Amino acid sequence: TPGYGVLAILTGFVLIAAGLLIMAGVKVRAAGVALTTLFALWIVFLQVPSAFVNPSLLRSPWWVRTFETMALTGAALILAGRASSQEHQRWIRIGNVLFGISLPVFGILHFIYAESTATLVPAIFPWPLFWIYVTGTGNVAAGVAIVTGTLPRLAAILAGIMYGTYV
């Protein structure tokens, strides 16, 4: 990517500034909009073109990078919508859909790459393939629940607990 170093520095600046604003509770809506815009631009200008330039990238790494960024876009849009003086229900709904669509992609990748992904399960856990299938199923279920609006809060909490256990 031309100007990669400069873009990396600018991106870092935006991420740090937005994070500080959000933590301070100042201009949270503006920070959410800035992050939504930044992440959406990443998808449009970094992820989508790479699929056409090098189709061999359309394997796990491309899907992970693209849909992680889509999940972040959705989360930022939800943040911006909730921080508004009048909640922007449309922003929140679109954010939920963007976030929710990402989760089944991660789950499906767990199934497709189960054998190689199982090597990431810590040795203290027995039956690594079992855990890969459980987390894959959890991702799919949470994504479907969030997108369809079927117990979305519970789905998001359980997904958050699942991700927290990864740490």
C-alpha cells in the first residue's frame, strides 16, 4: 500500500484519540463516527481490493481480517448511536447487523480449519477439537441471535464470556 508508514501513524493517532475521548466520556458520538468511518474505509480500500489483486488471499486470513474489521465497524456504529442525544436506532440496528454477520463467519472458519485451529487450544484443555466445534457453534449461534434480534443481549453477553475465556 502506498504511504503505508504514514497511514499506520495516522491510523494509530485516530485510534488513540478516539479511545481517549471514549474513556473520558467526551465527544463519544464523534469518536464512534470517526471509528466507524475509519474501519469502513479499511474494508473498502484495504480488504476488498486485496481480494481482487490476489485471489489466493481468499482463504482464512482474508476472511478473518475483513470480518474482524466489519465487527469493529458495527461496534463503533452502535457506540455512536447510543452516545447520541437521541439514540439513533437505525445506526444501532445497522451496527448490530454488521457485528452479528461477522460472528458466523468466524464460526464457519472454526469448522473449515478445525484441525489447524485446534493447535491454538491450550494443552491444559482436553479434547481440543471439541472446543473448536463448541466455540464455532457459539459464534454462529450468537451471530444469528444478534442479527435476528432473538435474545441479542444474552447472545452478546455469552459471546463476550466466550471471548473472555480465550484470554
